[in-house]
Amino acid sequence: MIELSLEKINIQSPYEVSYAPNGDFVFATNLGIHYLISFESETPMGGCDVEGKGFYAAIIVENRNPLLETIIADFESTALALTEGKP
């Protein structure tokens, strides 16, 4: 397994990234939206393998949340930043 360096991640990350209690990565955007990021060892980062596996991201938020549109826009811009320049 490839170990990801939290120090190297934070050099390029627009947000402070830290470890979650379960070992995943966690960060909060300027809007206070928290993201928990994890990787599967069988799935390459930044693209799809021959079986069609790739990068997956999801948010869980109620439709009645008054900040829904803001949360979705923030999620989209964060996902684009994470995948920019990837195949």
C-alpha cells in the first residue's frame, strides 16, 4: 500500500487536512462543510482502471437544508479541485 504524506498533502491543499479517528483524511471548507476522504487500495487515484473503477465522491445532505445550493456548489468546486488535470 502507498502511504500518503499528510505533510505533502497540506503543502498543496487549499484547506487544512488532518486525520480522522478512523484513519481517513478530513477537512473543512471555508463554509464549514466537512469532507471525509478515503481511498480504496484497489482503485487508482485520479482515473479509472481497466475494470471501470475510479474516483467516487458523495455528500449526504437533506433537501430541506437552507444551504443546500451552497453546499452542492462547494462540493462541486472541491471535487473539481481534487480531480483537475486527471484523466
